[in-house]
Amino acid sequence: MAATATVEKAVNALLKWRDSQSHLQKLQLLEEDELLYLIVSLKKIPQNRVNPIKVPLPHPLIDPSSDSAELCMFIDDRPKSGLTKDAASKKIKSENIPITKLIKLSKLKTDYQPFEAKRKLCDSYNMFFADKRIIPLLPRLLGKQFFKKKKIPVPVNLNHKNWKEQIEKACSSAMLFLGSGTCCVVKVAKLSLSKKEIVENVVAAINGIAEVVPSKWGSIRSFHLKLPDSLALPVYQSMPDLRLKIVASAGADNATPMEEKQEVEVEEEDGSHQKKKKKKSKGRIHEVQYMDDQENINDSNSGADKDRITTDEITTKKKKTASKKLSPIDMKVKDKKKKKRVAS
């Protein structure tokens, strides 16, 4: 587990770096609250999922009660859903639910088809919610911009009456998106919070992610903290696996190193003998083919009583057939054998 002291050192270092870089940054008309990011590195690629995993934080990233919070919700207005925009807006006003914009599914299909309209919609709100029943339809309708900026709508069960509770819980949670790789980036704190609150959020996010991820701490490789333009500072690093697998042959548990070497040499010698045998077998194949040819010649000439073949004619035919059927490699082998016989 990551120690709180280590997290405090990393947070202090990042805040000092941010203060040193503040005079180099250009002033903006609308000041945006900077975020602190936690980089999660896993040992194995997890199962890909579209919906984010909620990790509770003690200090929320978005305060639903504040005026700066802009929350948008997509509702299902199909006939089977039994929900209309007027009924949803009445419930939001009566229960004081912090939703600033309601968009119907039919309007999302027609008015937000162009890329520019989708980009403006993504940048206009801090967080998006959607009816649980239309979540599978949203990736095609929203486009890549929502996935790049990690603003995928959080599913809400609108059949239940606790809309406000579900929305407030999502606002006070860090969203973990398990993609197709081993690294995930999670927003864990705002820099407008105090140092103590930032550290508490980071520790809570680390422990919460470790409990949610498959295999828990066994699947986590490292945690790093960073700002948008800073270096990533390590907070937690797992020890590498140094397991050595010793494969021993059956019946050779008490064998000495010299005996093992001898066994290897014997195996190599056996392999060489097998190669030699294969070469000899090739020569035998040619001899068998020749014998078959000779038998065919004898069978063809057995019916004729007058035409008899002498031994000289057989030897001449044997040489001709051998020269025709032998391959260049076999010819070389034959020449080497002749030279050895002459030398001996």
C-alpha cells in the first residue's frame, strides 16, 4: 500500500513546481481550476468496458450545489420508456436536483450530428449523465470527443426515485475508465483544495482503485501523480517477480553436472548417427528403385525365349539407369567414396 508520507512529498513537490511555473503561464480570461491526475499502471490488460467505475472521494471534484457546476443529462424519450421531458424537468425542479440541461435522445440524434456541435456540447458541461437504457446507443451518437476528454456519460437508473442521490454520488467520485491498455488516468483532486484535502483524496483513490481492479493489489504495477504539464512522480511501485523455474529431467535428480554434460554429448552423438542413417536410407531408396527397374526389365524379357540378356549388357544398363536417377548430391557422395577407396 502507498504510504501517506510518500503521497505528501509528491503533492508538495508538484505544488512547488506549479508555483515556480505560474509566472511563465499566460493569464486567462476565465480561470479554470487545475486538476491533479493519478496514473494507474496494471500488470495485465483488463477487460474493456465503456461505463466508468466509481471510486468514492472524501472531497468531491464537482460541487453540485455551486453555481459553476454545469451538469447535463440525456433522457430516453422513446414511447416504451414512459418518460417525457416535461415530467423529468418537473421532478428536477421539485426535488432540487443539480441538473442544468436536459437533452432528449431524439434531439441528440438530429441536432448534434455535426462534429462541431458534438465538440461544443462536450466543452459546455462539466459532467454528463444518461438514462441507463440508452447507454449502448451513446458511443455512436456522441463520437470520439467525449471519450478523449473522459466525459463519457455516467449511467443513472431513472426508474428509481433517488435521482439526486445517484447524481451526488457520481459527482463525489473519481471515474476509472478501464480501456484496452494497461495504463489509466484518473482525476483525483482539484488544486483549489488544501494540501491536506488533496492528500486525502489521493490516498482514498489509490485504496479504492486497488479494491475495484481485478486481483486487487496483485494486478497493480505502479501509481504516479502528475499535473497536466509536469512530470509523473512515483507514489507506489510493486516489486518485480523474480521466480526461477528449474526444469529437471525425470530420474536425474541426483545427477552431477559432469553426468548431465555426458548425457548431452550422448544425445548429440545419437543425433549425428540419426543423420548418418538418414543419408544411408536415401541411398537404399535409390537401390530399391533400381532393383524394381531390374525386375521390370527381367519381367519384360522373361516371355521371350530367343532374346536373352548377357551380363555385360546388364552392367551397362545398370550404369545408365544409376547415372540418370542419382541426384547431384548423391553423385558427390559416390565420388567421395570412390576417392577413399583409391586412397586406401
